[in-house]
Amino acid sequence: MRTRRTSAHDAHGRGRLLTHGAFWRILRPIMSKKLDMEILASLCKRRGFIFQSSELYGGINGFWDYGPLGCELKRNIKNAWWKHIVRTREDVVGLDATIIMHPAIWKASGHADGFADPMVDCKDCRKRFRADQLCEEQGLELIKDGKTVALPDGAKCPACGSRNLTAPRSFNLMFKTFVGPIEDDSNAAWLRPETAQAIFAQFSNIIATARQKVPFGVAQMGKSFRNEINPRNYTFRSREFEQMELEFFIRPDEAVELICGRVTTLADKPDLTGEPQESWGWEVWLHYWIEQRLAWYRSIGLPAEHLELYWQTGDELAHYARACVDIEYAFPFGVQELEGIAARGDFDLTQHQRHSGKQMDVFDEALKQAADKLDAAAKEAFTEKVVAEWTARNQSPEAARAFVAKLFEGKYVPHVVEPSAGTDRLALALLSNAYDEETLTDDKGKTDQRTVMRFHPSIAPIKLGVFPLVKNKPELYAKAREIFAQLQRRWNCFWDESGAIGRRYRRMDEAGTPWCATVDFQTLEDGTVTLRDRDSMQQVRLSVPELIQKLDTEIG
Ligand code: GAP
């Protein structure tokens, strides 16, 4: 919500521009309270951003379709992510794997046995809830004892208030299906609940073909499926959604130490915005990726003050994870996770090594050379140091010795830092952030309201509206079509010839289109068009090459 006072004017002071619409002054924002999600959902439906899936048949809970504007928005988000993570880096490559994979992958990853939420049913109204969410909302603590959980006294049904609830039962979130015509357990398979596992499963093929050396990353984006017990908050928690995940493989700190003689930690205050350094340990890599991701969110228009970091505490962390931070966004319904960034050690690749029987370690020439320079005493001292460190972390001395012996051969299973983002959650954050309402008043005191989606130009579904001032002047109309065709080759532009110019502007404001170009009589004389800015509503005259240059710079 913005509080601005400004007046729209023709930057060049040309009276002719008045014909394109009244001059509006922004009086005051009419949205004095937090954005109501129903208002946003209604705009999203009205303008074709998001529709309920299968609405024709009453809808299906937890599934959403993206309409003409929404799918452009999502495509822009994914393109921007791919550019940031893959295209503009030399150390990340991509993968596009299948949604259904060998069921053994989910056994190895732990999803088959452990990817579950505790579910309770109300015996009176028959509604179903997630036990942890139910407790959290009622200010209660779920009772945990190892793998079993129980509801505390006082827990009640959020729908009808009854205390007649079942005990929590573990509910696996993976969608099950069958491959081939026979529906028995030997043909069972799952829709992937995350895109990440395919990266681990294809690690050997990728490292054999991509001409990359650790540290390097593999990125994948695409659909994931989770049979959420309670989909909610519009698209925030859906049953089918898209993820954008990076597995960034790094050397174990012990290998870094052998190669560089030291490990850079946060205490060394490394420059996280500069080029990554060979001596960085896992903690520095984790913080580097947090910085990268925050900078990217800001670059596509999410204000820094709406982004927060939440560090998972000891008992929230998965047993193998060294650290995990959530990048959270202040959604209208609360501050919630947008992306998780986890330091997962070598857990995933080691699990696949164990379950597949195939080696997942890499040979690191620099490590072998460094190890070969050590004499027997130095090797012994290094081994004992690692054993002591591992023992202090409750890891077995035998495992430490085996690990160091491999290091001396130049081998290790890479560790991983995983920034894992949700495309749909980000789309929702960008939609919530963009929504704005203003009351405008013209020179004669007449007021009007406008709804405007203030998307950053890089992710706006339509970049430019192109309007002929009138449609009954063939020469002007033809010129406008020619300009539209020229610009449409570069960006998604929208042609609108119906209604008063002011109405056309309003429609583009609701679609979040950053600029509108009007082709008028002066265009026929000097080739310039009127470019109207969505946010300031100011108008300037530009030649088409000037307009192209401006859009190129601002869209990025
Ligand atoms: N590979 C790690 C992983 O999947 P996660 O925290 O479960 O981690 C990563 O998911 C991101 O995927 C979340 O931060 C969120 O943006 C998105 N996500 C997860 N579950 C979702 C759901 N049910 N609906 C929409 N987005 C979801």
C-alpha cells in the first residue's frame, strides 16, 4: 500500500495528450487495511490470473489453474529463476527429469517411510486436520515421543469446536499410482513430492557428461505433488505445485582443508557477494546462497522489508541436516515460507549409494595432489583430528577413518547445499505484493478508483499495451499495427482498440502492464508514440527505437 501524492502530466507539456485520458491526481489509497485474500482471488479470477481447477464440476480442493495472465506470470518467474541460477553462471547445469521415477528412489530418500504428516479426524463433524497445525493455531504443543505423536488436553476441532477427535495417525503425502495395467503393489509408483531427488539419482550421469567439477550445481524445476491433508491459503499449500530447486555440490570441509590448508568460515567475514572461493567451508556456501537468493527476490520486486529468515532450531532440523533456513515472505495471512535453503551434508548421495549399490563418490585431482604431499605422520595427525571432530558430533570413529582413507585417494561423496523454492508460492507473493488500490481525482474534482498490479517489469505478464488512438483512420490504424507487430516480436504486448483510452489504461493497470503506448496523429508526422507509465501515470513521447531501449533496460 503506497501513500503518494502526485499529479499525472505530460512530461513534454503537450496539450494533445489530454485527449488520451483525463489527468488524474492520486488522492489517497483506499486500502487502509491488509489485503484480503478474497479480494486478490477475485481479481485473479476476473482478470485471468488463477482459476479453480475443474471449476465447471465444482472444483477440486488443492488444485489451481493459471489463466492467460497467470501462465505468463509463472513463465516469467521460471525464466528469471533459470537465468539467475543456470544461464548466468558457469558452475550450474540443468536437468529435466520425469515425474514418475523408480519407487526405489523414494525408499532411498526416506520419503516412502517418512514423508508424512500427523492427521486427526473430528468424530462429530467428520472434518480432517493436520494435528501440528491444529495445535499451533490453538496455542498448544503437540506431544511427541520418538516417532509417535499425541494431542494435548484441550485440543478441539477448529470447525465445530468438538473435543471428540481421533488420535493423530501418520499420513504419507505422496500420491500413489500404478505403472501399466495391473494395479498391484509390484507396479506401484509415486508422483514425485519434490524435484530434488532426480538430481541425486542422475548425479553420476551428470558428472560424467557435464564437464563440471565440484563445487558445481544442478538445477531443476517442474511439477511436484503432495497429498496435503489441508490445502489452504489460496494457492499457498496446494496438492499439485511447481518447485525450482538447486542442488549445489561442494567439497566436504575436510577435503577443503587438505587442499587449501584451511577452511574459510563465517568468522573470517568472507565477501558473500563476490566470486566464490576455493577455501569456503559449507557454512560460507550456505550463507552465500542465502545472499544470492535474497538478492534475486529483491530484483524481481519483493521488498526487502517483507522478506525474513527463519533458522530451523535443533529439534526442527532433519537429523542429517547441518542447518536449514527458510526465506519467509510476509503474506497477507502471515509470514510464511517461500523457500528453504538446507545444508544437507552427503546424506542424499550416500543414501542412493547404499540403496543402489553404485558408487557416488567423485575423484578430485586437487585433493589427490594435496594428499600425496603429506607424509605418513601428517596423514596420521590429520586422521586423528578428523576422528576427534566426528566423535564430538556423535559420528563413529570407524566411519571417520574410512572417510579420511578415501580422501587420501582423492575421493569423497560431495556434500550439498539446497536452495528449494516454490514457483506457485512465489507467484502468490508477487501477486499479493503487486496489488494496490488508489483513489484518483481529476482537475474538476471528479474521483475514480483504480486497481493496479504493480509487478516488476521483468515478471509482468504483459510488458506493453499498444493502442491506436482511434480505429476509424486507416493510416493511423495501420501504423499502430505495424508498431505492435514490431514490439510483439520482442515482448508479450497486448493490442487494445476498444473503448476510451482511459478505460484501456485501467484494464492494463489491473493486468499489471508497466507501460502503454498510444499511436496517434503525431505518430504519423514524427514517428513518436505516447508512452504512459503504469505507476506514475505520467506520459512521455518517445520514438519507437527510444521506447525499445527503455523497455530493454527496465525489463532486463
Ligand atoms: N527438496 C526440498 C523440499 O522439497 P520443502 O520445504 O518441502 O523442501 C520446498 O519444499 C518449497 O516448495 C517450499 O519452500 C515451498 O515454496 C514449495 N512447496 C512445498 N510444499 C508446497 C505445497 N503444498 N504447495 C505449494 N508449494 C509448496
